[in-house]
Amino acid sequence: MNNFYFALLSTLFAVVVVAASVIAKKLGSLRDPLQIWDGLNNIGLLPIRMRAWIFTTVVGFANPYSKSINYRITELRKGKACGVMRETKKISNPFRCVHAGALVTFGETVGGLAVFTLLGKKDRAILTNINAEYIKVSRGLLTASSVLQPLKDREINELVSEVLIKNAAFETVAKLTLTWRVDLKDK
């Protein structure tokens, strides 16, 4: 009987992975991450953790480098993105803390999603500068958040966002300042 349940769970898992891959390929890129996020949240039968995993998998297909770290997006709203990342051996440095590169990848992914929620379908944004300030040794469960105000001036060429990464004790371990070149075409 245990083999039956294992086979059933394995099949279900495979179906979910294939579905996430199909969704990502149909979208091509993450032009409207809120549409995907809201669509997943409207599926009532999926557990919340499964929705976050599917969304993060879709983000990984659109941005393959982000798959190099193990993170989950936990909240996405207009101008706001939050995510969590647990320290693992894969992303640790020789000093038994999270590697600076993993922190930057995590922060850039969360900050990018916050920026993309503010853009229209024809708008473009490209990261031109990252400034990372490492404040404290990062260990354990980390939370990243980025909050931006809605774009009121459609004539801007540059957008600066900030990402705070905190540990389980709510101490800031890193602060990233991301500078984006934006091309706003949607009016």
C-alpha cells in the first residue's frame, strides 16, 4: 500500500512540474508576475506552500540563474515582493554562512519582482547597478522584502529600489540598492 501512495505522489509531483514548465514556456518571460501569482492564488485546492513553490518554479524558468539558490516567493502585490531563503550547504561559504553571491541573487530576484509588478506589458526594465551592503553574518532562515511606490511619473528613465534581507531574529543582514534603467511605453 505504501508503494501505491509513493507512486501516486510521484506522479502528482511530475504533473505539477510539467504544468509549471508549460506555464513558464507559454508566458515566455515574466511580463506580468501579478497575473501568474493571482491566478495561482485563485486555485482553491492548492495548498499555499504549493502555490509559492509553483510560482517560484515559474520564476526560475523565466530567470534560470535564480534556480541556483533555494528560495520561495511568499508575497507579491503591486510594488511589493517578499521571499524566504533557508541557509543550505549548497549556498554556504567556507565560513558556514550564506555566500554573498547567493544573497545578491536572492535580493535581485525579490527586488526585480517588485519592480516588474509596477510595469505595463510593453514597459521594459534592466538592472544596471547593484550595491550590496553586508551588515551581519547571514545564517538560518532569511527573509527579503522590497517595497516601491507606484510610478506616477511615466517620463522617468531610472528607478532605484531597495531590498532588505533579514534573519530569523529580524536583524538586517544585508541591504541591496538596485538601479534599473526603465523604458516606459504603456500609457
